[in-house]
Amino acid sequence: MNRREFLSLSALGGAASLALVAEPGPAAATAVPTSASIVIVGAGAAGTALANRLARRLDGAKITIIDPRREHLYQPGLTLVATGLKPASYVVSDTARWLPDGVTWLPERVAAVDAEAKTVSTQGGQTLSYDWLVLAPGLVLDNEAIEGFSLDLVGQNGIGALYAGPEYAARTWSAASAFTREGGVGIFTRPATEMKCAGAPLKHTFLVDDIARRAGNAGKVEMIYAAPQEALFSVPIVSEKVRMLLEDRRIGTQMQRTLTAIDPGARRATFATGNGTEEIDYDYIHVIQPQRAPDFVRQSGLSWADKWVDQGWVEVDRQTLRHLRYPDVFALGDVAGVPKGKTAASVKWQVPVVEDHLVAAIAGGEGTATYDGYTSCPMITRIGRAMLVEFDYNNDLVPSFPGVIAPLEELWISWLMKEVALKATYNAMLRGRA
Ligand SMILES: Cc1cc2nc3c(=O)[nH]c(=O)nc-3n(C[C@H](O)[C@H](O)[C@H](O)COP(=O)(O)OP(=O)(O)OC[C@H]3O[C@@H](n4cnc5c(N)ncnc54)[C@H](O)[C@@H]3O)c2cc1C
């Protein structure tokens, strides 16, 4: 470690521990007395963080969180599992472990929301009335949108799909590691829809390339990054940096290519190109499925009608995350229909905004907090190096450690942010402390 990196780490350690222990906010505030009934759908990153904060801010509220999943998934770790750097267990914990006293967990799947009647129904047949509803069910992966693809194929015939969860991320590593040893053509895809952690397709590309190089097999692999978008990244200056990195490492790019089908036996991928279709033979393909709001959201009438119509994100104000037609409804996290976000880092900044508006409304006032679109991507470029890219709705870079962590440099400290600090901060966020 050089001196600069050491100083950086000290600064980071200070900042991280501040985030972990020194935020008195919700705990110190006087709890607002209320008998309001609040239903939170989804006990993932967003729902759990909000439940913890509301439990401290409200006295007497009936808070119910609904989620059938007994295992909480730390999804930012999936990229590391899919390249053999962490075991699948690294991303799994018990849902119950993160939920506070005073909040009722209903382990069922929500089937419908009736925003006029102010009710939520579960697949198990229960109907709950609410005064306030927070939608935080994340998103679903549309496996069927890619002809020939199904989850049982992952790990075989050179197919990876790390977004599908820890088991599939581990299977992705089986297929990817065979590719780094044996070589051939590797295709790394991205969907045309909005997606969570839009940097992850590039992270997987860079890491697989790095692992092949470290094994002395750079000459054996042909790497192709194939994406539907015109640009490599939504922020132009980051896009240019990524272009230079890919070029340096001789990773080819095929832009405006949307994966539509795979033939697993022939190892052939079909892409829509805008002018027709194109087929590319592969030895390894990383599939990232198109991503959409869960069906119950899309059927609830709460989605945008004129934007993202094929995806169904919830129609909320982009600064307050409050529904534009139903003011007693908020959306948080991946399901929120805002132009940026879909990262845990965004969730960290969104949750206090919803907390502020919800508690203020319950107390008979108006909240003032706003979400500026902050999102962050620790873009891993090789093992031990990453770029900590942080930006907002305006695509302005908003570094958390200006002068310490340069966003467009491949740094060891940024790698540590992803590999070590991010999980600790994420866990503190779940507890409503960061
Ligand atoms: C591969 C990958 C890498 C990532 N890397 C990063 C990163 O480096 N940095 C970063 O900040 N973010 C990263 N993310 C994104 C981050 O994990 C998500 O943005 C974050 O988890 C979103 O939180 P959420 O609460 O909206 O959704 P989730 O955390 O997905 O939680 C949604 C919850 O809702 C539940 N649910 C779904 N449907 C229903 C229903 N019908 N009824 C009841 N409950 C339901 C689910 O069971 C789940 O528990 C990554 C994600 C992936 C997949």
C-alpha cells in the first residue's frame, strides 16, 4: 500500500464507521404517536431499511412487512460469487435477522393491490387494509424473453446468468472458469430494459478477462461485450473511460445488439440489431435477463402509463418517491419509476426521503427531504482494482470522497469499497443506521 492509498483508507475507514455507528437520526428523534397502519411490500434492501427506521420514528403504528422469502440476499456480492471470489453463502442471511421488534413480518407473496380500496391481498388469501403503502418488491427477471434460455441451463453449455441468485451465480462461475481455462469466444450481454446495477455486466466482463489473463490465457479468449444501447455507460465521461479500458484490453464491443435467443446445443446467440438479426457463435455467454416490475404491480394501475410501458415501474415523483396519483402510496428501490437508481446505493439515499415524507404526513405536516437520483457503481475492472463511479439525475459525478477517491481511476481503495466496505454499509443500511 502506498502512502496515498493508506491515507485514503484511513479516510474511508473514518467515513465508513461514521456511517455505521454515528448516525443518531431516527433513534434520537422523538417518536410520533399514531395508530396508522403501514404496509411495506418486500423485505429486501429497501423495505427492511425503511421498516427499521419507521419502527424508531413512530410510536403505536401497525407496521406490516410482507415478503415470502426467508433468505435475505446481498445482491452486490453476486458479481464476486460469479467469478469464484466469494462462496454463494457470502450473499445469504436470514430475513428475520434484520427485522425490528414492533414490525410484523407476513411471509407471504403479495398477489394484488387495490389502491382505491387501500388493500393488499396475498396469494395465501389474506387481505390487509392500509393507511399507507410502501411498494419495495424489487424487480423480476424475464427469463422467457430470451428464446431457448431457461435457468436450468445455467452452468452448462457455456451459459452464465449471475443475476438469478446465489446458486446461479455459483453455476455461472463453473461455466466462466471453464472458459478462462479453455478459451474461445465469450459474449457478455446486457438487456434493453432498465436494470439493477447497470455496471454489473461490465464488471463480469472485466473480471472474466482478468482471470483469463492471470491464467496466461489472454491469447486463447476472444471477448465481446454486446449491448442494446448506443453508449457503454449512461454518463458520457464514464462511457469514454470504459471505451478506453475495453480497447486497451482488446475486448470487442457490439453495440445496438439485443439478445433475443440462444441455441444452447449449438452455442449460438441471436441478436436483434435494428436492421434485422445477427448470429454469433460462442463458447461462453453471460445472459442478463430483461427486467420488469412484478406482475402484481403492473396489474395494480400504479405503474406509469406513458413511460416504461413494457416494464411497469411505479409512477412516483422522482424527488419524493411518492405516487403521483395516490399520495398514500410510495415506491422504493428497484420498482420505483425514476430515471436513475436501481442500486443499493440509491436505496440508501431514497429510504430517508420516504421516511421523512411518511412520518411528516402522519404527524399532519409535509416532508422536505428530496432524492437527487444518487446512484453508485463500484466498477470492478480487475481483481484488486475498481472505479468508484457515483452520479445523480443530471449525470453529474458526485464523489463521496472528493480529493481522496478519484472516480475515473482504477484504484485499490475503490476495490476495497466493493469487496469489504460495501457489505458493512449495506448491513448498517438494513438496520436503518446508514
Ligand atoms: C448482480 C448484481 C450486482 C449488484 N451490484 C450492486 C452494487 O455493486 N452496488 C449497489 O449499490 N447495488 C448493486 N446491486 C443492486 C441492488 O442489490 C438492488 O438495487 C437492491 O437490492 C434493490 O433493493 P430492493 O429492496 O428494491 O429490492 P430487493 O433487495 O431485490 O428486495 C425485494 C424484495 O421483495 C420481495 N418480493 C418480490 N415480490 C414480492 C411479492 N409479490 N410479495 C412480497 N414480497 C415480494 C423479494 O422476495 C425481495 O425480498 C446489484 C444487483 C445485482 C443483481
